Amino acid sequence: MPWCDTCDKQIETAEKECNDCGAELDTSDQVAVDGPPWHFWVLIAALVAYLVWRAVVFIASIV
């Protein structure tokens, strides 16, 4: 959330100016969300590889 140094409080709007005093808001502490971490994708790849292997074993047992 943006912070107004003049009013010394957090502002709940997405604007770049404070509604009370008109000062420019400090937005430097806002964290950008990039997406899931890399180890999530490693886990998904391992899960897909495991399920493919289990499907191969299942099909081989039928034939």
C-alpha cells in the first residue's frame, strides 16, 4: 500500500497523490508479483513425469 510521508499514514487508493494533502505517495516498497517460484515448476514437471511413467507401466501391464 502506498505511504504518505506528509500525513504519516497508508493510503488505500491506487493513485499517485494523497487524497488529504495532495502530496506524492511513496510507492517504493510495493512488491511486484512475478508468478510462482521456480521450484513449483520443478514439482509440476516431476509430477507429470511420474504420471507419464505410471501410464506407461499401466499400459504395459495390460498388453
